[in-house]
Amino acid sequence: MIEPSDVTPATWAIAGGRPSGAPGEPLNVPPVLASTYLLGAERIYSRNESTLGWEAFEDVIGGLEGGTAIAFSSGMAAAAAVLYGLPSGAHIVLPDDCYQGVAELATAGAAAYGWQLERLAVTDPAWPDRVGRADVVWLESPSNPMLEVADLAAICGAPRGGGATVSRVVVDNTFATPLLQRPLELGADVVVHSATKFIGGHSDLLLGVVVARAEEHVAQLRTARAVAGATPGAFETYLALRGVRTLPLRLERASSTAVVLAERLGAHPAVTRVRYPGFGAIVSFELAGAEPADRACAATRLIRHATSLGGVETSMERRNAQPGQEHIPPGLIRMSVGCESADDLWRDLRAALDA
């Protein structure tokens, strides 16, 4: 059998998680629509043990990130599992620009358990200093939706500390995917993905996945999944496994188009600022205010006005309009670039901006 170390990540996305190759086996792992198994083996009930479909998906993602993957019913379920079991008064450091669901989760923990929350700008040089002082250092790079880039090598490689506090460094890698950065190789302890986004790639499923290096973290995450019942559906996992097979092709196409659109947006007189880190398929750009941004979002014909991201179709929305995103500039539009023709997308976008 092929191992992740034998091939490039782009090849592993296609070759990983396959059946053993015995004659007569299916080429792809089919969805296993079973909750209960006959007694006498390790697998007895799907809430407690991985099913065949989950294991194939986890094998692929774990190989891409360089750790052990655990699938969850959604990205938020995955994030909640990472924070599961933190003690009262735990110190958590979050970026000031991060997914609002994670911020809401941490705020709820502060109210219920007295967690001490600290927010830092993504580019703040104090991040490495917090490693070894905080219980959890949660990074998101590029950030959502301002697309700020953290110095992951410096932060993830900082000393963990000792005594009562040994930091767990967590990186949300949803925007970059493991094809563009591998935080575990830089020293991160845990990587989180909303597999709903680029991994699934078709805006048709909810799924999350966490990848960890240490066995103690893997065991804790599996316990959190079972206790909370945050298990992924068999069909959703099947779709995500099918989606990740084309991730290298989709991401390459979308990223090259994103570069083109970012350049053209920067030259348009209606655009006051373009935020693009130079890689990936998300481009954020700013107009003069909320009203022109709303009109631009409503005027496109090819680009879909929708939330979420990472699909084969290009979509965009004004993020400040979403609850909890009031700190975002009112005229900022987050655009998730898909796999359409760059020229077709630009014609649609330019017409909306010209109007």
C-alpha cells in the first residue's frame, strides 16, 4: 500500500484512503449506512468507533496534514472538541480577527467556566510569548475575513513552557488547506478544518476534522466526539472523501484565478483596498461603505451572493452584515474564488463595480 511519505500531497489526496486492493473490491470506499454492528469485534456502535467511511476520510486528511485525523459532524463541532475539558479559569488566546463561531464558543466558555480570553492582532509580535503561558493558543492564518497572515513558524516553534501550564497550539488551516501549509510540521499541536469548505468543495455537506500529533490529544478528541455525539454522517463523509480527491486541481485553478482577480480589483476605481496574502483562493476587498458593497453583491449574475466558501462556484458577501462581525470594515466583501473562467468572473465583477 502507498504511504503518505511515498508521494506528494497532491497524489496522496487521490491515492490515500483506498481499499486494500484485493481482487473484487470496489475502487472507492462506499458509504457505510450502519449505526450498529454485530457483537464480537471492536466496532459495535457508530457513535463510539469510527466506521469504514470515516476511517478512509481520516486516513487521507491525516496523511495530508502529517498526523492523526478525527472527523466531526461540522467545523464547529471540531472546534468545540478541541476546547473540550479545559479547566475553570483556563487562559485562551484568540486572534482579534477569527471565525465568529469560534469567538462565540470561547466567550460562552468564559461565561460558564471563567475562561480567561485574550485577543491579539494576527500579526502581533507577542504571540510567541503567549506560548508557554496560555493553556490554548488558537491561530487562524490566513484570518477570516481580513486575510492577515501569522508567523506560524515562530509561534508554533516557541517553547511550550512547563509546570502547571503547557500550551496547546491550535491552527485553523481551513483557508490554506494542507496543500499550501502544514502547521504540524512547524510545531503546532492540533490543526482544525471546516471540511465543509475547500475539502468538501461543492457546498453540499457539513463536516469538520481535527488532526493531532500526540496520542493524548487524539484520545481526548475521540472521547469528546463520542460524549457529545458529534459524529459525522456516513453520506457526508463519503461526499467529503470524494471532494478531497479533486482538491489539488480545484485549489490550483481557484488560486491562479484569485491572483488575477486581486490584481484587477486593485486597479478598479471603486475599490479602496484589496486584501490578498499572495496564496489561496480567498480575496477580500473593500468599497467605500456598506451601501455600495451591498449593491455590488446584489448586482453580480455569475458570482453567487452567499455565505460560506470553498466551493467550485465563486461566491461573495459583505461580512460586516453578519452578526458578530461588526469590527469588520463596513464595505469589506469576502470573495471565495471558484473554478470558473477568470475572464468570465472579471466581466461579472467589473460590471457590478461599474454600476
